[in-house]
Amino acid sequence: MNPYPLSHTAEQLMARSREIAGIDLVDEEVVEPLTVLVRALNTEARLDAEGARAYEAKFLRLLVNRLRMQRDFRAHPEIAEQELAGPLVIMGVARSGTTKLQKVLAASGDFNFLTFWQNFNWASISGVPGEPVETRIAEADEFCRWYEERSPETKLGHQFQALEPEEEGPLSEGCFIAPSFVGYAEMPSYAAWMGARPRSIFFNFLRDVLKYLQWQGLAVPGRPWLLKSPNYNGHEPTIRAIFPAARFVVANRSPIETLASMCKLVSCFRQAYGQPNVDNALIVEGNYRSMAAHLANRAAYPELPILDLRFRDIVGALPQTIERVYAHAGAALTPSSRERMLAWNDANAMHRLGEFKYSLADAGLEEAVIRQRMAGYFELLERLETAA
């Protein structure tokens, strides 16, 4: 039992969100997942008092954003008619260079992308396109500063900044069926419940949010979207079903490096909410399954448009890597775009905030077991080395 349970039930949180938003809609889709989450937090997670408060604030923010979005889709059905270009989807094992690649490409000026604040507060407050967004940004910035204060080591592995590009993990929480919830608290019952739900729920939600942001004037119509998340491994056919023009850029790195780093980062994530302990076996098992699904999809759908990049390509041969990505995306690479990307890279050297230290031993992982469980992926890594 969590010594600091939430002070509101799911029903009370939903009622309070309607008061805050001033929108009298009952969000039926969220009743079950929110109920499962609240129960899991109260019975399984080990939050401290501040962590429980922060989780309630998170739920209220997400619920309010959902209500505002539903209000605007009802009032403006033309939002659903927005056309989305792309997307170019960056994915791969966590800790393989996906964040660096996302931020480099975002610096080009050639893509629409989600900043942290847009993930955090995607919905319009007023329901009027072109509204001032300072309040939405300020709320996200306050959260980023709170997070760094609560878990200062997190920034060495993944820094949250309101105005910087951010993967869709924070946004995925808006459909309340999201792996990132498990990243912040130990909730095996929610993880099991979530695993039985189709991932298409999130990708449909993501599609609608991107259209909504374009309608708000926060993205350029016709400019391809840049998406990114390690959680997309194994969901390639679903993504293509919802985003038919999606093309994939897969970052690849040895799991001997990535799994230990990921376990350390999850511990940092949970520190902010009061409990850094992680069942690494469960976290790693999820990675084994998602990689197996990814490899199975590659075999079953050889036509999937995938560009494989090695970690060393991303960190050590960036100019050539940029050219390969643009060719894969069918996009023209201009000298000015190249210059902006390389300038970002020069200004954001690896470990500039300090080294993120981790080890297999600290994570309780064994190299032999990893090699056995991910043998198919190691074969892919060997093929990439041979082809280089």
C-alpha cells in the first residue's frame, strides 16, 4: 500500500477537471484507464507526499487538456480535415542516440516537431487559433524546473526543457494508456492492463493532436512532421496504418550499453516522485519483447521504409548521416539547413552537463543473458557493421 495515496478518486479528479476547464463534458474514454491508474498508484507505487501531489496535478492537467481538445473538435469539425505531411519517425532501442538525432533534425527548420511544452499542454485554452501561448509554456517550464530539483541526475541522461524538442512520451499520457506512466512509478497491475490494449489508441490520439496543433497555428501545414520515441519498436504496421506516409529511421546500439543506461534512467525518472527503486527485470523484459516484435515486423513486412543508423553514425559521422536521412525522407537538404544542424551539434557536445554513469552490474544484468535473449538483434548489428 502506498503510504501517500492520492487524495482524490478518479471520479473526483474528472469532476475537478471539468471545473477547472469550465467545460461540462463527460470524458467516457478515460474513465477505465484513470481508474486503473489511481488504484495502482494507491496500492502498488511507493510515492512520497510530493510525488502523490505531483501525480494528481499531472492527471488534472491531462484531463483539462483532453476536455479543451474535445470542446474544440466539436466546435470546429474542420480540425479533423487538416492534412499531415510525413511523418519521419525516429525510433530504436532507448539510449541509442534517438534524442540527439531528433534535436539535430529539428534544428534544420525543415520539420514540424513537438516541443516539451506542446507535449505538456497541447490544448488551446481559449479555443481560438493563434492564442498567446506564454501561460502554457510557463506551466511546462515550472514542471521542468520542479523535475530537475527533485531528480537532478536525470538531466545527465535526458534533460527536460520547455522549449526544446521532446519525444511523444509526455503527450502519450494524454490518452491514459501509456508506457511512460510505468517509467515514473512501479505499477505492475497497470502495466499488465495497458499491455492488453491496442497501441492504435495512442497513435489515433497522436494523429488528432498533430492536426489540432496545426489548426492552432503551432505547426506549418505541408511541412513534414518529425516524431520520435523508443516505445515505437514493434508497432511499425500500426503506425503505417494511421500515418500511411510514415518513414522510419532506426537508431541501433548494442544492448550491452543501452539496457544498463535505460535502467539507470528509469531510476532517475522515479526519483522525482519519491521512489527510485526499479524492478529492472520487468523493464528489460519489455525491451526484449518490443525488439522481438520489431524484428518480426521487419521480416513480415520487408517493404517497411526503414533506414538503419548505428550509434557511431549519429555521434561520429553526423554530416554523412544527415545526408542519408534526408535522402531516405525524400527531402531536399539545403546548405542553410545543414549549417543549422551542425551548429546545434557543435553547441551541444555529449556529456556537456556531466557524464551519465551506469553499468550492467549496477543494473543486475548479465551480458550472456542479454546476448541470448536478443540474439536476433545482435545479428542485425553485425550485418550493419559488415555493410558499413
